[in-house]
Amino acid sequence: MTDIAVSLLSPGGVDRFQVSEQPALQPGADEILMRHEAIGMNFLDIYHRNGTYTLPSYPAVLGVEAAGVVETVGPGVESVKPGDRVVYGGTPGAYASIRLLPAARAIPLSADLSPKIAAASLLKTMTAYMLLHKTYPVEAGTVILVHAAAGGLGTILTRWAKHLGATVIGTVSTQEKADFARSNGADHVIVGRDADIVSEVRALTDGKGVHVAYDGIGGDMLVKTIHSVRPLGMAASIGQAAGPIPPLSVDELRPGKSLSRPSIMAYVADTANYREAAEAAIAAMRKGIIATVAGEYPLEEAAKAQAALESGKVTGSLLLIPG
């Protein structure tokens, strides 16, 4: 079996990917060498590829979460040992058969969670933890708006918010996705890219609006999202799948609304935050708050998988599987 890595030569389209054989790797101090069993895909990977978020240098190996087995450990590593199953999120370099990883990022994976579920779920579930518990505390009685409610993050946000006792209003592009969002607990679903979201949200909330809304669409949607929020509520801008966000007047926040732009990568850059979020995510996964795996691609077909994810037609999460 040949170990491979999928490198991005420079920002651009999926044609900028290159598949190459990996050399032997040896962990340094406080590092581990792990073999990936499953690699999770996120829309963040698209942003890294197209240059929305730049990387320090190129060629670069994309992907920020995966699960697998520890092969060897470097000097000073005592938290894990060869043969341990681990998962990680928030550290670029996942589109590869093997990788070196700081030992502090390796989260032990118990036998009750499969590597595929863990790889598809960890980063999204940590993101949901940040959004539901840190950005705006969600509890019983909170009314939330989740855009792209049938996507990977949207699915987990919906499931976790319902576990907390919230009312979930989701938006999706098709009736098929609406059915999927409802199956995951969404109380109400607004269907169609051209739907009058503001009016429909207000009709569903007796004219009040939601307490908090999560917008990963960007573009012109953010203003609509803010208009769907009640006074003293919050709009959380967590992505821009539809394109850059136009300049926004602070007057859009009247009366008394707030706008947050949380970043899971920035949040988990702090080791204490990372461990807290990862432990909360693992606990949530054990309660069934997990991603739905919509498809699997061989690692060497990362370009094809990214094109599918970027199309917006995927319901759930995608995985890359090393050979």
C-alpha cells in the first residue's frame, strides 16, 4: 500500500490539487505519527482551496479533521501510545494517508465511536458547542434560525439545539432537504433559495424574530439574517458559501441586536479551549448528536469530493477514505 497526500499547489479550483506519494515520516518531540482511517470534509476546506482563507505557504495539504491509529510517538509523548485510536480537529494537513500531529491535539477515541463517525463529526460538533454554549447560550425556550439546516454543521446544530430544548427554524434549498432537516428535529423549515425568509420567520415567531441565527451562507443573506433576529438577539456569521459579505451598516443592528463572527479555528487555537470543546463534542456524539455521512470518496479523489461539497447538493457530511 502506497501512502499518498493530496496537496494544493496554489489557491484556485479543484484542478490545483496534486496527488503524490508520501515519504516516511518520523515524529519529533511532543509529536505523534498517525495513520488516517477516515478524513472529515468541511466547507472550510473549500475556503482554504479557493483562497477565501489563505494558508501560510504552498503546496499545502488541506483538511482539518480525521480519525485513525497512532503508529509511533516522539520523545516526551505520554498521553497516547502506538496502537491507540485517536481523532483530531482544527489542524490542517488531513488530506493524507499518514501525518505528524502535535500530541496535544490527539483526542482518545473509545470503541463505541467509529472512526468514520468521529471524523465526520468532531470539528462540526466542536463548532456547534462553541455556537450553542459560548457565542450565545441556547437553552429551553430559545428560538434559533439555522441556515443550510440539511448540511453537515446544520444537522448537528439542529440535533444539539433540540437536545437543549430549543425551537429550531431551518432553511434549505429543496423539499428533499426539508424532509431531511425535519427528520433531524427541525420544528419548522423554510424551503427555497428565493423564499422571503424574514417574513416567514416573523410569521413563525408571532412577529418577534429568533433569539439567535446562524448564517454560513454570507453574501446578501446576512442582512436578511439580521432582520430575522429579535431585539437584543444575535446573528452569528459563520461562513460565506454564497460569496463575500457586502459592507454592512451598523444601523442594520437596530434595535439592540448584536453581530458575532465566531471562528472555530481561532477558538480552538487555545489548547484549553480545544480540549474542552473536544470533550464536549465526544460526549455529545455518545448521545447521538453526530453527522450523517452522505458519501465516501477515496482519498485520491479529493478533487471530486470537494466539487460535490461545493455544489451545495450534499445532504449531510462527506468523508475521504485512504486506501
